[in-house]
Amino acid sequence: MTDAAIAAVLHALAAERTGRTFCPSEAARRLAPDEWRPLMDDVRRVAAAEGLRATQGGAVVDVRTARGPIRLSAVPRL
């Protein structure tokens, strides 16, 4: 799976969920419905590179170092 394909799905989900978060696994499942788990590290890596906001328990975290479940969203514009 290419980084560009992952980024496109991440941005599509962020646009669909304006003002809300989504689970990185939703992106992985869109890309590979039957074999999505192996994509999770790549999805997180691309989310970090694309500047998406990651939260855990409502607090902003670094997607590259966060352990456990996170949620992603677009960074709100001021």
C-alpha cells in the first residue's frame, strides 16, 4: 500500500468527520478490508506525516509515540 493511498483515505475520513474523530483502523479497513491489521503501523506513520491530530482519552498525543488506541482528526483551522 502506498503512502499516497493511505494519505488519501485519511484525508477523506477527516473531511467526512468534520469536527469529529475517527479510529485509524477505519482507514486501514477501507484500504484492505480483509487484511487491515498489518497496515496499522503505516496508517499511524502517514497520519503523523500528514499532520493529523491524534488524541487519546481526549488529550492530544504524538501519534508516533502513543501506545494503545488513538483517535485521529483534522487539525482545526483558526
